[in-house]
Amino acid sequence: MNNQDYKAALDRITNWMQSYEARLDLTNVLPSTQPGDVYKLVNECAPNHGEEIDTILDDFEKFIVPNMTHWQHPMFFGYFPANASRPSILAEMLMSTIGAQCMLWLTSPAAAELEERMMEWLLDLLDLPQDWHGVIHDTASTSTFIALLTARERATNWKSNSDGLSSLPQMRIYASEHIHSSIDKAARYAGIGEANVTKIKTQADGGLDPLELAQRIRADKAAGILPIAVIAAFGTTGTGAIDPLDEIGRTCSAENVWLHVDAAYGGTAMMLPDIRSLAGHLTQADSYVFNPHKWMFVNFDCSAFFVKDKESLLKTFALTPEYLKTQLEGEVNDYSNWGIALGRRFRALKLWFVMRSFGKSGLRDKLHLHISLAKWIEKHVKQHPNLEIFTQVDFGLVCFFVSDASLSMEQENSLTKSVLENLNASKQIFLTHSKQDGRFFIRMSIGATNVTKQHVETAWEMIRAEVATVLA
Ligand SMILES: *Cc1c(COP(=O)(O)O)cnc(C)c1O
């Protein structure tokens, strides 16, 4: 591509970017795509001769954009947000242009040092223990896997790294019954085994029962099983429930078990003092993960991982082959030694752009807005004769279901499901669901960058109308 074509394409793309954002509100949040539609539209193999970039961009607009689920749409209330923002998008474009590999300090000094600073900014912004050390990974799943491997190595004195697992006792980890599936996955590939993930039952507030946890750990030790780690949630995926972190921390310290806190979604709200206080001291946690790529206006991917004992982490992961050796080892942060991947993207740039462009107050204002909108929905659900709140609202997530004294839970489940399916079938709104203790409920997660009171009011009108239709 020559200079002139590149310049023209850049102009076209920046125009498209602005108009996409402006048109989003007028577009459906969900596409009408059927399975196989896009596959059939795309040629069977790569072209023999290069094509004009304008032709490729035409096809992008024709084939790709109309067949996307629009995650940045203000009527996107599904899952958890993965909210993008303008400063983050600009940083992504710059880092793609530089195209650096940020595995060692030497391969990108500015990336390594900006990452170190950004992790310190996050500790300050979120009021986390100042002696933690941070590193950016791609996802919370990776961060949790890294935490679990470090916990396993520390508990086995780095025996599994050197000799494999065969000579080791049976190992076990502990988490609430509502913990994220990434914990079961991590147990699978850490060689601990899914059967050795002990699920602790939860209490009325959704947090795990700390007494049962302590009993299970002690009973396992007495039976010759090696407890490796507890994974506690600050904001479960299903309902945003919070485990009693201080009590869990005391048990972990007393029993010498690694405590990893999964705050993938809820962690962003730590920047609000009211919510920060729900997490307790956190000083007994050994590691902690939260995703700026969920609710902090940083484009996917960006997962912030913190660890107290940096030496254990490095002892688990550092392995420098001859061709990567530098004179600076030990003096600087070579972040590929802090995790699994060797190659690393320059993700710190997005954090720097976002935190500077919004400022602490701008970020807090957005979160306040989202949480107040969630509480507004909660209030209306509570006042509705045929809707019920499933769990209390701490974050931007509202969980609710259709209820009626004359109906069984199965009937309520099936009506709730119909409400959800009909709303999503309109393609103008997107909500998702979960199920706990046999109860099917709708999850409305409010956190899109450009969501306003008006969008949430429109959503509430749609929900109300649909509930009336389904009950009629
Ligand atoms: C979203 C989520 C995860 C997984 O996050 P990824 O970055 O997609 O791996 C893990 N734990 C919780 C509590 C989550 O909400």
C-alpha cells in the first residue's frame, strides 16, 4: 500500500469510526445474522493478487459491521460490559502503529516502565495495598491461572516445576459454589483436577460461608491432602456477590494457604470509597485480579494482576533462554517473566490515556452514574407487582425475575425466560440470564460507556411492557 492510499484509507477509517459511534443509537444492538451467513459471504481462499484497500473496506462495511453484536451500544445490558472509550481507542491505534513486542525491558523500555507506573496508579486509584506488585495480562482467566500456578509452586517448594506432579500429595483449592468457571478451568490445567475444587456453600448474602471453608481446609489437612489456594470473589459473575474477604483472609493466613481475589468485574468500583469498604483490608490477599477491560473504559484486552510476593511469582515463571539474556536482568522489569506468554502487547498505553483523559473524578462520575441507574431499575423492579429482585444491587448489575404468588418456580422460570427471549428478539435491547438454586433470572448489567438515564428508562419501559404481555 503506497503513501497516498494509506492516507486515504486513514481518512476513510477515521470518518467511519466517528459515524459508527454516532449511528450506534439508531442501529439494533443485535444483528439478524443466522449461523453460516458470514462464512458464506467470505471467499473460499485468499486472493492471488492484492486488492484495493477501498474494496476491502467496502466489504468490511457490507459483510462485517451488520453482522456484529454491538458491545458499545448503549442498549447492551448483557453479561458484563467490555466498554471501550475514545482515549483507549486512540491508544490502541498508536500501539498498533508502533507494533512493539513488550516482553523484556530492552525490547520496549517505555512500555515496561509505563506498565510499572500504571500498576502503581491503579493501586492508588483503587486504594489497594501499596506493597503489591502489578503486571498486565490479557484476561482474568490467565491472571487466575498464573495465581494458581504460583500458589501451587510455593506450596510444593517448586517441586512441581522441577519434577512434575507425580511425587506430590493430592492438592485442593477452595472457592464459593458461584465462582467463575475460569477457576475450574485453571484447576484442570494446573494438574490439580476439577474434582479437587471444593465448592463452599454460600450464605443469604451470596458470599461463601467462612466457617465451612475453615472446616474443610482443616479436615483436608488431617486427611493428608495439601490445600493450595482459596479463590474469593469480589463480585461474582452471576449476581455480583461478595465473599467475606477479611474472614477468608484470616483463615488463609492461619492455615498458610494462598488467597487469590477474583474482582474481574467488581474491582473497578473499588475507586468508590463506599464500595472499597465492602472489600475489607485486603492485606491478607496474596494475589488479586481485576479487568480494566470490563468496566474501566479500557478496550479489551487488559487485565490487571497484582501479587504480594513477587519473588514467588518470578521463581515460578522466570526462564530466560540464552537468546533473550540481557545485561539488565534483575535491574528492570522483564514482564514476560511474570506470566505465561513471552510476547506481550503494549497495553499500559491504554491505561495511561484513559486515566489521564477521564481523570479520577471523571472515572468515578461514570461509575456513580451506572450504579445509580442500576439502583433506579432495582427500585422499579421492587415496586412492580410481578417482578422480584434476586439479589441486592451493589454494582451496575440488576438480577430479577417474574414472580406471582399463584405460580410455581418452574412456571416463573419459564415466564422469565419468555420475557428475556422476546426482549432480545426485538434486537433493540440485549440482556442475558443466569440460574442459581433452580431460579432462572434476568441479568441487566449497566456499564456501557455512553449509556444514559434515557436508555435505561427506555429499557425499563420495554421490560414492563413485555412482562405485561407474557402474563396476559
Ligand atoms: C468476566 C469474569 C472473569 C473472566 O474474565 P476474562 O478476562 O474474560 O477471562 C473471571 N471472573 C469473574 C468474576 C468475571 O466476572
